[in-house]
Amino acid sequence: MKYIYYDGAGNKYEIQRLSLAYIPIKPAESSSGTYDGGESYTKVLNKLDFIKFVDVFERAIWNEEAHSERREMGCGTVRKYLDVKLVSQVYLKYNSSPSVEIIKLLPLTSY
């Protein structure tokens, strides 16, 4: 199982098994042409942190009130993969409760 989360700026977080990889966008990829998501990193997650991610992503996928029909500025995106097959993708409304929970969880993983 793997989850990919794109934050409102388009930075990518890949969470699988016990690792998290952060792949930031660069100015050339940003809508403003100036935003820089910083440096990429990979971090080993302990089992409890991985379970926290699974919990928050699964609740986000099931919380239909928090979903947006399309990706709008500031929306987050959650993708769930089983093996290599995409099984779920949702756009989360800006500032929805699942978005806020995910954003609060992400700093636990940064250096």
C-alpha cells in the first residue's frame, strides 16, 4: 500500500511501508513561477507514525463532505495505491478538517 499526498502548493509526499519521501516543486513548476518547496528528503517512519498516516488518509478518503469535484488552488490531493494500481483519488477542499489534520501530521516527519 502506498499513499501520495500533494499539498495545496503541489509539493509531493510519498508514504509507503515505513518511509516518507518529500518531493518539492521548483519555481519553474509553480503557478507563480517563484515558489520553491525547498529541499527533498526521505525519512524512515516508525510503525506508529505510519499508522497515523494511514488513519488520516483513510478518513480523508471516506469524508465526502471534505471532497472537491476538481483540484482548485489550495486543495490537497490524496492518492491511494495497492501495489501499483491507483484505487482512490480525492481532492480535499482548502482548510477542510482532513486537510488540516494532514498538514499537522506532516511536520512530524521533517528534519
